[in-house]
Amino acid sequence: MSYDNHTPDSRFRSLIDRFSYPHLLTATLTLVAATILLGVAAKATGSGLACQANWPQCDAGPYNLLPANLPSFYEWFHRFVAMFAGFAIIGSALAAWRLPDVDRRVTGLVVLGMVLTPVQVALGRETVTQYTMDILSLHFWTAVTIFTLFLVATVLVWASRLTATHVTGALALGIVALPAHVALSPAVDAGIEVYSPTMQLVQYAVTLTLLGAAIVAAMVGRRRFSGRSVVPLLTAPPLVVLVLFFGRQALNPALEMPYLVTAAALLVTFVVGMALTRREG
């Protein structure tokens, strides 16, 4: 019996064969980002203490594994996605360790991310059992650290395919995203009464976008450009971290001005970087 080379089975096998380590790392990064945003949604909606403060179980269904109401669902879904993100992190680290053609820098980054994952899980449990602001803050920053490690590793594995055009695109994305970040911040209106969950969620999504844009511009720009053009690109990532730090505290009137000044400095950095790289390109 003869088989057509384009049968569904052969197409499925071809798809699997094309799924390489860079694709696994990209999928892991996506899951980490989704986990962070779902965690922000759980906190913003006040769902962090849902599931009747049970962990890792929830408050309904067999063995209390399922959510009983909408707030519990936010917390439950956050944990559900975090579980898959954890598996993906471990898988990415083990694959990097075993595959001979993976850059050792990438291996170091993803293994460090894997080491931090149990710490993050323990902090997630503490946010349920204790729910103090210090623990919440540490839980968030550990998540951002893991995201950054996998973001840098992802850029490294795709580096050979990233060009000067990607640098320009990243800078343009940063220029567009930064005003949105400021517009969604309570710092633009000192009289704001409710920093809504939707505002928080979208602002953090924009923050991750800014971090990604800055890191892509810095890493790829360093490979593709030289001299003065690289300076603003390398300055962007630490400025994004400062914008994130002050943005989280912008409900405090004393920190509104540092946030706005840092955001303005970041915007100037993006614009200058865009002008210099376009001139050199």
C-alpha cells in the first residue's frame, strides 16, 4: 500500500520536527508572562485570599481542587497556568543542559530560572497563608527576574535571525508603549480614587512589553551597531526597571515625580536610540 507524502500524519510529524529548542524557550517565556499577568489580575481583583486561603487546593470540587466562585477562579486559574509554566521552565532547563548545541550562556540563564522557580512557588504559597505587602512585592520581583532570565535567553537563541530592523521595531514599540504606561498610571491624576483592576492589568502588560522592547534593542543593537548608537540602547533596560519600580509605587504622591521623570528619560532614550540607529543603518 502506498501513502501520500502529504498525509495528515506526515504533516503532523513535519510540524514536530520543526519544533526546536528556540520554540520551546519562546513558549516557556509566553507562559511565564501569562503567569505574571494572571497574578496581577488576582491581586488587583482582591482574589489573592480566595480559595478560602487554601494552597495549592482551592475551595470546591473533588479534593477542593476547583474554584467555587469568580474570585476563586482568578486565583485558581493563576495557579493552573503557573503549574504549566513551572513544567515548561524545568523542561527548558533540562533540555538546555542535555542538548550539545545550546549556547552555555542560555543554559546558565534557564537553569538559574529553574532554581528560582521553587522559591517563587514558596512565595506564592506565602501570599495565600500570610498576604503581607513585603511577601507580595518579593513574589512579584522574583517573577520579573525569572521572566527577564528567560527573555534574555530567548533573544540569545534567536540572535542569528534578529537584524537591525528588529532593533528599530523594538524602539518604535517602546516609544508607543511608554505613553500608554504613563496614561494608565495613577500618577497622571493625583485625584484618582480607584486604580481599577483593568488599568493595573493593562499597565503591567505594557510594562512587560517595554522590558521586552528594551532588552531586544540592547542585545541585538549591541551586535548590529557600534559607537554612540549603542549607548542609549544599553541604557534602556535599567530605565525600564526603574519605571516599573516607581510605577508600582505611583499611588504614593511622593513617588509620582520620580516615576514621571524616569518615564521621560526612558522616552528620550528610545527616541535618541531610534535616531542614531536609523542614521547608522
